[in-house]
Amino acid sequence: MNLSNHIPILIVAIPLLAAFLVPLIGRINKKATGILTTLALSVSLILTIVLAVRILTIGPQIYVFGATSPSLTLPSGLKFPIRIMFQIDAMAIFMGLITAVISFVGAIYSLTFM
């Protein structure tokens, strides 16, 4: 499986991982927290731009977590699957680009105050 297929979850997971690591690293070095935050948001922005190009050339993309088929059941015999879907179309990627750009610019601006 190609890593580019997992871009939608990486856009969400990288800032979440950074949000977990920033307080831990902040105990060691306060200046490193701003750098880590800006780095995570820049990676997220780059991945959002890559996904935007992909969406505009290929079309909407669907990313499925959990059960790949709605007819699958849980091992305990329950009749509903655990399934989460990301469906990214042009409007969703537009909103994602706006969010990524604003948060990246805000992180760069806040570096001077850290």
C-alpha cells in the first residue's frame, strides 16, 4: 500500500501527535515547543496541499477506518460494524487548506512570543 493513500489520516494524526508531545518537550526546552508546533503544522500544510492536488486531478477520495464492508460484524456477535469514513471532496479540501494555512501562519507569528 502506498503512503500517499494515507494522507487524509496523516493530516489529522500529525498535529494530534504534536499536541501530545509539546507539553512533554516543554518541560525540557521551552523554545523547542514552538519549533515542534511549527514543524508539525508545516508538514500538515504540505500534506494538505498534496491532497488538494490529488483531489482536483483524480476526484473525491474516501478513506475508511475499521470495517471495509458494512456487512461485517464484530467478534462478539453484535450486528453493527465499527466504521469511520473520511470523504474528501473539493469543498472539504478547500476548508482544510484554509485551516492549515491560517494555523501555520499563526504558529509562525507566535514563534516571536515564545
